[in-house]
Amino acid sequence: MIATVRRARRLKGEVKLPGDKSISHRGLILGSIASGQSRLRGLSPGADVLSTARCMQALGAGFDGVKLDGRGLRGLRQAAGPLDCGNSGTTMRLLAGLLSAQDFESELIGDESLSRRPMDRVVKPLAEMGAAAGWPPLRVGGKSPLHGLTYAIPVPSAQVKSAILIAGLFGDSPTTVVEPIKTRDHTELMLGSMGAQVLVEGLKVELQPASRLEPLELDIPGDLSAAAFWLVAGGLVPGSRIRIQGSGVNPTRTAFVALLRAAGFKIRETNKREVGGEQVADLEVTTAAGLRPIQVNGGTAAEMIDELPVLAVAATQMPGRSVISGASELRVKESNRIAAMEEGLAAMGADITAVDDGWVINGPRFLEGARVSSQGDHRVAMALAIAGLMADGKTEIDGAECVEISYPEFFDHLEYLWRASGE
């Protein structure tokens, strides 16, 4: 699929986001081992979350799209074959933690992109807990019980933290994870809401072994990582006003919003509330004023890792020299996002230089439409589409169908905002 995007004079309207992808994955996995039926409303419709749902069904959890019949901590059954995680690293890593504690072996496979992504970072701590775990291919389980441990994660990763904590439910003693910096805490919040004993002290998370988990009654908020694209677009396209309904604003996810505000973006939060232990708000963005260059380093890059491609787009329109660093993890995502964004934005006229762990970007630069490639990466495709809204002429994005991974309605929403403004 080739998506064509044209320059917008303004963007106006309201957008309802897809359900938060991170919370959706965790709801499906943890709800499947609850003792009773969970209800999950507002799941992400993306292909990644569908991969998790299919895996849990293959393991014996009944699911009709909302109602999820939990099997209890020890009630999962061996799948008939390998579990296909598609393109989803979250699915593969979190299931590795869960299935490492089962008395049967499971093999986890994925598409070509996922098969290249590093899994040793989750295999190592699981093996230290006594699990049978090997990679590649990723095979776990068939050896128990697991042992609790204290593990200092060398590279910030909410996925690795979550995999260890989920495995720790089945341990014979407490499990403690120590993070180098705080990452998203959806797993800790959800486990606590299900009755697990979780203690969070700064960068340390301690989990007690569990005998049961209570079912979930979960209304999933909108995905802030999806909102990021509209926040950048609304701030940079003159005369814009975009209202984003029901976005999650979990404090471990809002560093990106704070950074945009510090750079001159006008973003308001209204209708603040708490839903299922998660903080939610409506977001409104209008045209930015007095833009300033941005500086991102290792201390903050991990907090906004999924938003960095569209942040690079924003930096092309900021005066001065912006530096985004500490993000070497971008090289092992669905694509090499550092290289993909440099290639795409440079083709559009941006002054962008890739470095080992990010980019150096000089702005503001006048962008011109060009033929660019998503590299099969949903966040690259959406970020380049936002760049296309500010570029003269038309921007054509090859491989745009990859947005199905996380935000199937992205281009529909983009067209609606473009047309609702009277374009």
C-alpha cells in the first residue's frame, strides 16, 4: 500500500484513539491466568494485540472480544504448535515470562522482523530463575518450580521487567526487579488490582509469589503513543486545534508531553479521571508558539522510546540544533528506526544526521514531498505521514499498510482532520 499525504493548511476535529496497546497486551495475558471471567473493554484493534489474543486462545483461554475466561495460574494447556507472536515483541517477551513457569514447553515464533529482535535479555533472567529457556528460537517451560531473584536490568525495558514479574508470580520466594530508570508501570498496576502483592520503591519493584489472581474489569484508555502523532501535527500545522478523547496519561508515559510543552507546544489536559487504576484525560493541542530546540538523553529517551520517531519530525521545525540521544534501542525495533527516519526525513529536505544512539537535527527546514519508505515499521510510517502534512507537494509512503500493527484507523483519522478543517 502506498499512502499519499498532502500539505495541510490547518487540522481541526476530535479523535478517539485506539486502546492502549501496552495495557491491552497485559490485560489479555494476565486475565488469562485469573481465577474467573474478566471483561476487557476498548482493546487495541491492532495486529499486535490480535497476536496476543490468538496466543492466549491457543493456550486454552476463552475470549469473545470482551469476555475473557481465565484459567487460573496453573490452568493453561500446551498449544498444539508454536505460538505465533506476529510482529509483537511485547507478546513474545511477556509470554516468555508466563510460559517459563509452566510444566510444558512452548515455542514462540514471529515474523521476519520479530525474529531479528534480541530475546537474550529476557532469556537470561528467566534462566537465572531456574526456567528452561533458550534462544533462538525462543523455547521456554517444562521445568519448575521457579526461584525468586533480585535482578538489575542493564537496559531499560518495561517488557523485560514485566516478563520477570509475571514469572515471579510462580516463584518460591519474592522477585525484585531494579530498573536503571523508571519505565511504564502498567504491569505493576494491573497485578496490584488483581490482588498480587506488589511493592514499588523508587526504581525497585518487589513481587510476592501468588496463589491466585482476581479477574479484571478493565476499561482501556486511549494509547498516548498514538496521541503523540496528533500532538505534533496539531502543534506544527498553523491554525490547528485537535481534541484527543480519553488518552491515558499514566505518569510513566507523559515525559513526551512534558518535553513538547517545554519546547513551546500548547497542550491542555481536561476531564481528568482515573479508570481502572490508570489516569486518563482529554488532550487538546493548538498551534505552538515560540518553539525551542530539544535535547533528549539516556535519562529520558527510554521514557518516550515509541514517540521518538515523531519527535524527530517535530525537531525539523524547531529553530536551532536539536539532539536526540540515548536511544540505541531504536536500532532493534520493528526496523532500524534511527536509519529509517534519517533516510525518510533527509529525502524530504530535513537537515538530519543519524548517530549511534539517535539524531542531530538542525531546523527549521522547509520540507518537500517525496517518495519515502516505512521500512515495514508502523511508527516510521505514521511519523513520515505527519511530516507530509508540513511538506510542499505530495508525500508518498511505501508500505503504509504496516499501520495495522498498532493504529488501523490512522490514515482515516488523518483524512478526517484534514477535511474537517475545510481543506
